[in-house]
Amino acid sequence: MDPECSQLLPALCSVLADPRQPVADDTCLEKLLDWFKTITEAGSSLLLLQENPCLLGLLCHMLKPQDLSPRVLAFSLRLAGMLAAQEDCFQYLQQGELLPRLFGEAGPLGGAAWTAPSVRSGWIQGLRSLARHPSALCFLADCGAVDTIFSLQGDSSLFVASAAGQLLVHILGLSLQGPAEGHPGLQTGDWPVCAQKIVSHIEESLRSAATPQITQALNVLTTTFGHCHSPWTQVLWVRLSPLVACLLEKDPVPAAHSLVDLLLSVARSPVLSSSSCGLWETLAQTLSHLSPTQAGPLALGILKLQECPQALRAQAFAVLLQPLTCVLEATAQAPGLLDSLDGTGGASVTVDTLLPSKAACVGLLCRTLAHLELLQPLPQRPSPWPQAPLLGATVTILRLCSGSATPTSDAGGHLCAFLVGCVRVQRAALDFLGTLSQGTGPRELVTQVFAVLLEYLTSPDSSPTVLKKAFQATFRWLQSSPETPGCSDLDPHAQLFLRELLPVLPKRLCSPCWEVRDSGLEFLTQMIGRWGGQAGFRRALLASEVPELTEQLLRDPESYVRASAVAATGQLSSQGLRVTPASPEHPGGQQKSLLAELLHILSTDSEGFPRRAVMHVFTQWLRDGHADVAGDTERFVARVLQVASQDLDWEVRAQGLELALVFLEQTLGRPSSHCPYAVTPPVAAPPSPLAQALRPLCRVQLFEFAFRALFDCDRPVAQKSCDLLLFLRAQTASYSGPQGSGNVPEVASVEAALQRWQAGDQGQPLGYLEPEVVVAVLRSMDLEGLRGALAESSDRVEKSPQSLLQDMLATVGALGEDEADCY
Amino acid sequence: MCLVLSNQKSNMKLYCLSGHPTLPCNVLKFKSTTIMLDCGLDMTSTLNFLPLPLVQSPRLSNLPGWSLKDGNAFLDKELKECSGHVFVDSVPEFCLPETELIDLSTVDVILISNYHCMMALPYITEHTGFTGTVYATEPTVQIGRLLMEELVNFIERVPKAQSASLWKNKDIQRLLPSPLKDAVEVSTWRRCYTMQEVNSALSKIQLVGYSQKIELFGAVQVTPLSSGYALGSSNWIIQSHYEKVSYVSGSSLLTTHPQPMDQASLKNSDVLVLTGLTQIPTANPDGMVGEFCSNLALTVRNGGNVLVPCYPSGVIYDLLECLYQYIDSAGLSNIPFYFISPVANSSLEFSQIFAEWLCHNKQTKVYLPEPPFPHAELIQTNKLKHYPSLHGDFSSDFRQPCVVFTGHPSLRFGDVVHFMELWGKSSLNTVIFTEPDFSYLEALAPYQPLAMKCIYCPIDTRLNFIQVSKLLKEVQPLHVVCPEQYTQPPPAQSHRMDLMIDCQPPAMSYRRAEVLALPFKRRYEKIEIMPELADSLVPMEIKPGISLATVSAVLHTKDNKHVLQPPPRPTQPTGGKKRKRASDDIPDCKVLKPLLSGSIPVEQFVQALEKHGFSDIKVEDTAKGHIVLLQEAETLIQIEEDSTHIICDNDEMLRVRLRDLVLKFLQKF
């Protein structure tokens, strides 16, 4: 601990010990504990105590009967535990009987302070830190802490209850660290007393008729098997698994959720899953006993396991698919589809039992679809993957939701009544449908997929969120549709679909709901990005009203829509898909050029999103050598940088640096070593090839922009600028021109100006800079140092422990006013 | 105090005069009152007629006459053919509610729930001998008047010499093609009423406010409640002291311009008559408004005109409000919006003055003060212009492309006919149907072939079936009565079990010309007791908290009120036959035997019997009580809940002994 902090600590301790002084807040105390933790982890706690007797004083003070704030009491308990984690310090504290008085019956445990959850939590956390060595175990046994922890498992505060459970796991692990580790065959009867006590408590809880107690026991076991993979866990499981199996015989199965967690935790444990302790049988039994809603997460967990018997996997998959099988059954789908989903011979479940009410039906279907979506991309997913039936079921669900399915059975009718217009199921099904695009399907099913997607995209009843998902799924399906051999155009079916889709898109772009316009534009941008170069797509798009409408949306009242319109128009223009201006139908004649329009948005739009989008489009245009830019690149870059440098949004300024970097690379060229076959432009003849190369950068005032950004109040901008200048300096280093030393006074004045900028006075512009001056300034600047400073977090000064201590003292007025750190 | 009507059978009946679920006309006989609930006018009959063009239309006047298959052309003056459909070339006629099912002159009151449901009022009040009162809220009356005025105006301004009647002959109608062949009760179809009849009908209306209680002959009380569907629209509660009937007609739970629906007051109804649900249960109004706006923008952007056939009040206010928010974002600020109706001006102005009938948001605007509806601003900025007719100012202001709102939604009369003829030929133009009352395909039939685009965006804010099922769960009526259309899925979507009313017990359904006996028995009637009679009562407490007293009184009933009056003093017999005769009617006032109460505990009774020397006692349980058998004495004591019989053979002494024993266990007063 540095001397400054040591000096402040006694004052702080007396503030904390004084019940009349209010402590700032919990976060200060948390930070203080963090600080002590780093100190105790790095060095001796005993030494810390000896060097700072005020700490011991604070802890002793807690023992006096007084009106202490629960916060400070909790803090002290945690601090004591943290210090006692080291055995020598533990012994030291034991000498003064401090620990039993803090954590035993005589401590806050019996007092009024115990009613505060923070004190109970502090007590548990203190013990948790303390329990690191065998002496601690004896201490715990002596002070009867374990019984208290048992009772805290049912605490009214969930945090306390959960921490109590975890502490039990920790103590169990600690007590078995020595004895059982050495003798894996040691039976529980030979375990240390403390461990036996905990195991008996768990057994008792598992036998209890009260669900909360069973839940507590299951949670403790779940944590144990999840965190500890020592051989003794196997002994424990062998002893407890019959009790767990007994739970399955009850109807309904108590604490099913926790039971599923436990079984999955056991199955994931490398020690337990490899042994033959009846785990797979228990899992199979559980799958068949739990209700469909409870069994879903278990089935998913089983299917995610790396190693697992095939039969169990099949059973789990059948459970997972049950709701979809029901849907197919109720809507009397082709029997072929049904067989492959229900191939495991499980008792077929009817809609009435599985999907009895609207809420149950919606919940179960959403969960099932989400589970399958998670499973689909995994390598260990069931094989063969029933792609076709899944597609069939998902399409059917979507049709039931939209009311377009015509079920013939009563069960189908009920299902239809439950699902019609249900946005939650629609969203889940569309997400899953999108995921299914990764696989193939029979042609007629794919046709059905496109038909149902079109139905959703067309329907006026599709809610904005559903529509967004429908757009996303559509793009994924189009992306996965096979390309026509020979050319990379869309296949004829997709083209046909596109022909039907494109008339829908204008309507969506005119929607009064901005979310719909926005997702329509996003979809369009994706489509152009993917197929903008393909003839079929281009023809269809140009024949529609979409390009014109997109451009009109640049003036949309909603900023998100404007931003998306900017991106879409930029794409359209890049691909040469912009509508030709001044057609006879537009007697307005002179249409503003898109570049001018985007520049107008960049300089005048009141919202950040459209301006950021413009910067992205411009950067892309510059990169691609867009026709509007290539004509006069320098003028373009100069204009954009000028506007961007004044922007209030840091992302716009950062994107300006990105654009500057592209320009820089294009002007200076990549180092020739990177690209041996590139045609190297002939290096301009002396007197000054460097000057020649840098001149365009100077003309567009790139340096002024970059230097200004270097001292930007937003760190990402400054960092980016620093990187750019470092890159530039590296580039110029390879040039061996004259070092521009002839212009010393100008260099000095630039440096002076930059210093003023750094100090916050950025009023005065630099004006035109000669290349030699720039190089000289760059070489004289400590860019590496600046980069290092920027890499540190901005609150590094305020985060220091000294500042923390000063702060805490300042809030209670224990420091003189002039010393207060008022950042 | 209440009277128990033990054997009174149901005397509540519902006479169903209209089969149209959203244009209801029912008569409720409840206690001694006859109440008509709404009188909607089914105008779908006009779809069988040729449109009435405001300006001579060569196309319409040159349509070929229709002839029978055998070439017989005797109907060719009356019936014209257009694109395979046959239309009556005559003044349009309306299908009236049933007038034969019940003598309408006996109707005491008519309760109107909203302005769409009063369009048949003149037919009822002016031609049936009706002498009662009509109750409605002020906006209902004012806007209803506008609707009627518009209707009369539309029809009267295009006088048609011809009135076809030949085709109505039953034998001839059989030979006609559908839908004319299947049209029901064509003989009762009537021409439109006159403005004079409208005025006379409206003069019979008495204005009411929400939650106002109106006494009808002392027998029942009726109360209008906000129904959330239109300005001043109401549901009605009809109740007596012990019975409550709710009449729900045209209600909405959506947040549009009217005051929200009052659901709480509908609770605890014995019967809930449910009519006026959405006609398009599969279309969500929000989605339809979106569709409306998008299609409007797309058409106008392409240089086309948009025609919106509509009523002059109602959804148009909400549409204008949506457009107000939308036109700037869609770049339509320069497009003129025209609202053409003989009552356009009054409708737009009325909407702004009925502040107390508006939703909360709009009410608060009034205090700012701002006009509650933003169409005021549209008018101020010249974006929305309104005209009584397309003649006059409109023709000089008219600029295209534009959006025109005009009536009538049936496309059979009104200025809309002209615009259909004018714009129908160009595929750039679009007609957008927003009113759900008419099938848009049937409405368009006489305009075929048609090049203009047709978009169907029916906006019906009335309750859908999901909302109904929530409402019924909330208010829990004992019985639900509704049109038969609501008790099964729509014929075109027979699998949609969600598109019907699902309640327990199942709803009772009605159809046109049916009489329903409503399933509830009147069990109690409230009786007042005169103070002096009450004074004379001497209650005796028979159980803690329960006191009884016997009353001898005369029950006096007048105007459905029942009063217990003290019996007249017995007059001294002063001779004279007349007097004596009068006193015969006076109830017998001599002192009565005491009344008994309580029950006989069998075990204790048996013990008491034993104590009094009876032996050989047997007790048998029966369905209604017990039989105590005194075998020696050959005597039977039958103890039941409300009677005790002692059966012994001519031993009066024994009987009296036993009786006294029994009486010891009972309380007397």
C-alpha cells in the first residue's frame, strides 16, 4: 500500500466506525473491498494488518453493541473474511477471538442487524472468503456456521439464499479436498464430519415433501457437479441418485426445473457421464415423466451433449418435436412428413393434452421453435435432420397464424383459433424458418416456403416486427436458393418469386409505420448488395417503382428511415441502378445529383444516424471508385472532410478518418512489398518525390482534419487519428527525400498551434501546410506516447485508491475543502 | 320489501325485425313495456339497382335491356344488363325491418344506439301509428340527421321518372338471374323517405346523456352507456329492480375519437343482447389504415387520382387524422384532398363541437384551446377542401392528381357515381373501399369493365370475436342473445372456429322474423310499505339478526308500482245492505293462529316422547325428512321440512298430546 493511502486509511476507518457519519454509498465500499482484495492477493494480509492497526480497530469496533449501519457491518464482515483467507492472518485474528465474535452466535447473527439482508449477505461472503484452509473448516464446525447456512438457504432474499447454497458447495469441496482426493474409493461414511453433515442435509431435503427444500438441495447439487469434477463427486452421485430418481415417481414431479438443471449438470460432468451410474436411464425416465413444457429444456440439453447414447438422443429429439408433430397431425399433413417426425415410436400425443389452452400452446410452440433453432447449426444435432417435416411444420404454423390454413379436423380448428394473429409464434416461426434455409428441402416445400413468406410480406395484418422477420427470412431463403449454372443469377423460381415480391415492396416503402419502411429499405440494401450485378434482378428492380421511392425516402421524417434510405440509395447508385433523372414524366427537369443530396444530408441533417450512413456510403464510393467521386476525387474528399470535421457526432468524425485513410492509401499506394505484381506508378522525379506524393493530401487539408481529430474530446476519434498518423509516418519514412529542414519557423508555428489545440483552444485553423512541414511535424510528435495515453481508460486518475479514499472522506467532510477531489 | 312471484313464467320476449347483424331492429317486451332497440335500414338492396348518375351517362343509358332465355323481352325496360349482371333500372329501394311480426303502434319507446342504426326511423315513426318516444344522444341525432339528409339529397336530386315494379312479381322474380332471384321480401322494399318525414321523425326524439336514468312507466329504467364506436354511440341497460338486460350494439375497444366504452356497467346482466360486431373480423383496422395510406401514396405518386367512397361521418375523421400525420412524411403535401357531400361542412364542424363525447385526448385539446380534430388544420392550410356537390365551386378548384372522399359507399347514388364514370377508364386511378357495409365487388358490378385499380381496405372498429370473448368473461351475463351469424364461423371460412361467439351457456341466436322467449324467470317484485302500516308491525327476533312480523294489508298496484296499505278498519255494521256488501271485500281480520317456525330435532323429540311414556319408538329416514313410528299406539308422525303430520286412529287426545309435544320444539309468534 502506498504511503498516501496508509495516511488516509485511519481517518477513513474512524469515519466508518462512527455511526453518526453516513457512508457515501455501497459502490464506494465495494470499490474499497476490491482494492483490499488486490492488496491481499498480492501480499501478506498479516503484514497489512500489522502495518495498518486501524483496520483491526475497525473490526473490533464492530463487536461493540451500537447502532451501526448495516452497510458498514457487512463491509467489515467481508473484510474480515478476506483477511482471514490467509492461514497466518486467520490464526492472528483467532488469537483475539475476533472471528468467532464476528461470525459466531455472539456476533451480528443474534442481533437486530441480522434483519438486514446486506448483513446476512456480508456474513456469507465473509465466510466464503475465509474458507480456504483446513483451520477454517474447524472454525466453521466450532461456531456452528453450517447450520446457519442451512437455514439461510431458505432466506427471503434471493441473493442471500443463492449465496448460502454456493457457500455450502464451497465448504463441501473444501472439506473433501484433502481426504477424498487421495482416496477416490472413500465412501461417504468415511468422509469428514462437515461433509457428512452437508450430505445428510441434502438427503433430508430431497426426502422432504416441501418443494422449496427440494429445490434448494437440487440447486446445491447442480452447482457442485457443475463446478467440481473430482472423483468424490461420483461417490456423492451414486449415493444421492436413488433419492433423485424417487422424485420422478411423484406426480407432478416437484421442482422440475431444478431437476432438469441437475441432471444436465451431471450429464455434462466428465467424471459422472463416463461412469455407469444409471445416469442415462434416469434421463430417459425423466424425459418421459416430465410435462412437455418441462421436458423441452432437458431434451435440448441432452441433444447438445457431446457424448450420449443414441437411443436417448432419439427419445430427446422426439420429445422436442412433439409439439410440431401435433401440429402436423392436427392439420392432417401428408403422412410421409409425419412418419419421419414421429419415427421413434413414442406414444402419440394429441393436441388436447399437449396444447390445451392458448397460453400453453403459444408458449410451448415458441419454446420448441427456439430450441430447434439453437440446435440446427450444432455439429452434434440429430442426424438425419428431418429438414422436410420441420419445414412442413413451420410453414403450417405460419399458415395457422395467418388464418390461411384450412384444417379439417376439430383439433386443427382449435389450434387455428389459438394461433390466429399470434405475433409471438409468428416471430419465432419466421426466425426458425430463416435458420432452416441452411438446409435444402423438396422443391414443392420450398415453393410453399416462398408462398408463405410472400403471404406475410403482402398481408396488411403483419405487424412491423413480424414483417421485419419475414424480410430477414426471405433474404436468407433467396440467398440459399441454388444459382443458375453458368451465371450467378437467381434461379428461375427465385426470379419468379422476386417478380411477385417487387410490387409489394413499394407499398411497404410507403407504409405509415416507420419500422416497416425501415425494414423494407434494409431488405432492399441487402438484396442489391447480393444481386445488384445480376441481369435478372436488375431488370426486375428497374421496372419497379422501388428505386424512385427509395430516393424519396431520403427526406423521410424519421431519422432511422433516412439513414436506411441513404444506405440503400448509395447501393443503388454504386450498382448503377439509380433512376435516370429528367425523364419526360418528371418535367421538373434538373434532378439534383445524388452526391449533392447526400452532402446536403451530411451538413444539415439534425440526427446522427443519417449523417453516419452518408459517411459510410462516401467511404464505400471512394473505395470502389464510384463515377461521381472519381471525376474529382480531391474536391470530393476535401468537401467531405470539411463537413465531417464540424460534425457533433463522434462516429461521423471517426468515419471521416476512415475515409481519409482510404484516400491516403489510394494516394500513397500500399507499400510495394505487399503487392509484388502491382504496377508501381513511376516515382516522380526529384527534387521532391515525397512532396509530390503528399501534395494531394495537403490540398484536401487531410492533415488539418487528422490533427484536429488527434485532440478530439472523444477517445475513439483521437485513437483512430493517432493510428492514421502513425501509418502515414511509417509510409513517409520509406521515402528518402530531403527532410524539409529548410522550413523550421513554419514547423515551429504549427507545433505551437497544435499545443494550443491540445490545450483545448481549437479556434485557429492551420491553413495550407507544405508537405515538408507535415513530415517534420509528424516526426517530431510523440505519437507512440499519445497512443499509449489514449489506450489507458479515461478514468485512470479517478480510479486510483487514493482518489477513492479521498472521495469517501470528502463526502463526510473529513477533509479540508481545498483538498477535495472534485472531478 | 319484495314479492315472490313463484309461478310466473317468462314473459320477456324479443321480436327480431331485422336479419342484418350490424343494422339491428329488435323489439323487447319486458314487464309491461314494449321497447324497440334500434331501427337499422338494410341498404344492400340498392346494389340490385343501376347507379343514379348526377351527369347524364351515355354508358349507363345505353346498357342493353335484359330478356328471358326464350327471348321474351317484356322486362327490358325495367332490367338492364351490364357485364353479365342484371340491374333494376329504377329509383333505388331499401329493405325495411319487418312490420308484420308485431303491431308497431304498440311500441312505447325506441332506443337508438348510434347514427348508423337509426336510418329506418322515419319508416317506423311515420307509417306505423307509432306514438311513443325515441331516445338518443345528441351527436347521434345530429349526425343521424346529416346521414339522412345526405341520403334524401342524393336520391331526390336525380329524379327518375321510372319506377319498376313488374320484376317484383313472385312468378317473374323466379325467372330472374341471381342475385335478383334470391332477393328477399322484395314486395316490402320501399323508396327513400322525404325530408319532411325525416324532420317529423327526428322531432319525436328525446335527447339523453350517458348514464342518465330514464324511467319508463315506473316499470323499467333505461340507461345509455358509452360504447366507444362513434360520436355519441351508446349501449343500453334496461333494468327493473330485480332484472337487468344489456343491449350491446356497435361497440369498440380501440382508441379512436369517441369516448371509450363503458364495460363495467354491463356487469351482472341476466340477458345480454349482442349485435353490431365487426363485419370484417379477419381485418385488423390498424393494418387496413396502413394499407389505405400506402396505396393512396403509391397512386398519387404515379400521377393517379384516389377515390374513397365513404359516409360523411365516422371513420372519415380517423382517416383524415391519419393522413394529417402521413402526408408530409410521404411527400404528399401538395396533393389536394376533397371531401364532397351535401353535409360535408356540417359534418366537419359538428365533429369539433361535441367535445364532451370525445375521447380523453381530444377533450383535453379543447381546453388548450385547440380543435380536437386535426382536420381543422388541414382545412386552414387548404390541404383539405370540402364542397356540397361537384357542381359549383368544386369544378373551378378541381386539380389532379387528387384524393376525393365522397358518398355513397354503395356506389349507387351520390357524387361518387360521377367520379367512377370519370376515372374508371384509367389504370392510374384507384378506388379504395374503406366502409365495410357493402361488398366491394357487388358495388363495382355496374361499372365493369373497369380499368382503375380497386383496393379493399375495410376499416371496421367494432368489436371482434377475441374482444367479445374477453368482454363476456369480464361482464359475465347469465345469457347471451345474438344474431345467428355470430354463432357459427363465416360460411367462407368454416374452419375458423375463432370467428364465432364462444360462451357458456351457448348464445341464443335469432334471425329475421323470429320471436325469442328470453330465458329468465321473474322471481321477485319490489313492494313498498306505507309508513303507518310499518309502524304497526311488531317484529319478533327468531334468530339473532332475523326478525319476523306478520302483516295484514291490502296490496295496491298501479303504474307497475306495488304498495302495501293498511287494511280498512272494519266498519261497524250499521245496517244497510250496501255497507254490508262492501265489508265483504275486506279481508278477514280476526286474530290468526300463531305462526310457527324452526325445525324439530328428531333425536330430542324421540327422547321427549320416551319421557312422556311412549315406548317402542322407531325412526325411519325418508327422502324429505323422518317418520317417527309409535308402534304400540299405532301412530305415525311424519316430520318434513315444512310440515308435520300426526296420523293416528281417531284418538284425538293422543293427537293433541303429540301436537303439544311437537309444538314445544317450535317457536311461535
